[in-house]
Amino acid sequence: MSNNEGRVIAGGIEVVVDSHHKSILEAYEQAGFTPEYHCREGVCGACRTTLLKGEVEYRHAPLANIPKGQILSCCSKPKGTIELAEQPPFKRQIA
């Protein structure tokens, strides 16, 4: 795993987040999921999920109120490998 690459494990599904992705949310979209979100800027909190292990970094400080132990997937990237308590409300797209 390179310095610009991280992994997210959520609901038993692992997704790689690399330098081509702006966020965890974008990586899930490119993997064929349809994540719930509204703003993509860390304002609304619709993409909030619980972080069990690891750390994330934010492109910019989110404006939404984030309880301790939770993250916003729309504006964050993993530092290494992270694990989420549940798969965010993502639905796999049917091809």
C-alpha cells in the first residue's frame, strides 16, 4: 500500500481509496455502490458513519456536527486501513 492509498472495510466489503479518489464516498461510487449523500462538502452529515479502527484525514474541516467516533465519508480519506462499524447506507448498483 502506497502513502497515497488507503483501505476501507465496511460491512465486510473492502474498498481501496487512492490518489484518484477525492473521498471515501467517491471510492465507493467507483466500486459500483450508490452512497447516500447530499452536499459532498461536509456540511449536511448525510454520509456520517461510525469509525471502529484507524484514522481519516479531511480535505477541509467539515462544518457538520460529527459526534466522537464518527466520520463523514464525503470529504475524508483513510490513513492506512480503517474499519467502519456498519456499511454506510450504500446500495450495490445492479448492472
